[in-house]
Amino acid sequence: MSLMQIAAVVCLVLLTAGAAGAIYRIAKGPSILDRVVATDVLLIIVSSALCVEMALNHHTSNIVFVVVASVIGFVGSVTVSRFVADRRKETS
């Protein structure tokens, strides 16, 4: 087993632990904002796992998925935060 494969295994184990924590926060989050942040973190973890896989197998065929997941996470977070901010202004 090469050093690159060992590094990939360590990265994927840590990303799996992070994904489990994010899924837990999505399921048990006390507020909608906690769930949105956890969803954004989960998308980042998926993108990171795809990057590790691309580095391990020496290809770039998944780069489109990484960019799309990043854009979806950003737009989703901004949209929900604007919605919550507008809702808080109405209740004040």
C-alpha cells in the first residue's frame, strides 16, 4: 500500500466521521439554520470525498460535480438565510 493510498484512507475515514456528524445535526438540529449549515457541511464533505477520489485515481472527470455541489450549497445557504432574516424582521 503506497503512501497516497494510506493518506486517502485516512482522509475518507475522517470525512465519513464528519458526514455522520452532519447527518446527525440534520436529523436532530434544534433550528432550521442548524439544519441548513449541516446540509452545507455535508455537501462540502461530499465534494471533498470526490476530490480525494480524483487525486487517488489520477483523473478529473468529477470536477463538474464538485463545482455544482459547491454552487448549490452556497445558493441554498444564502436563500435560506435571507428567508429567515426576512421572517425575523416581520415578527419584530
